[in-house]
Amino acid sequence: MTTAARPYRQPVPRFWWAGRRSYLLFMLREISSVFVAWFVVFLLALVHAIGAGPEPTGASWTSAPSRVWLR
């Protein structure tokens, strides 16, 4: 039984994108989408809390220890 020889693939450095400015700008743009998505989720949670009435929108919702570091 013979197997076909695979072509050699050179290893790619982990920070290959840091070598060129255009690649770096592309990666920064892509990573910023994570922060935009987090902001949208946080904003929707606040809108939901406001829509639920005055009780859940107290200062304790956004000042909880688990959420302070997120802001």
C-alpha cells in the first residue's frame, strides 16, 4: 500500500501579520469587532433592564462586582 507524497508546508510564524503594516491594520480592525460586539450585548442588556421597569434598573445592576471590571 503506497500513499501519495504530500508537499512540504513551511511553518508559519505566530505573528506573521505583524510584518507588514497593512496586515497589522487588518488584524487591529478585526480584533476591534470583539469590543464592538461586547458593547452591543451590554447595551442590549441595559435596554432590557430599563424595559423591565424601575426595579431592576437600580444602581446595583451595573455596580455588581462581576460587572464592574467589564466596564
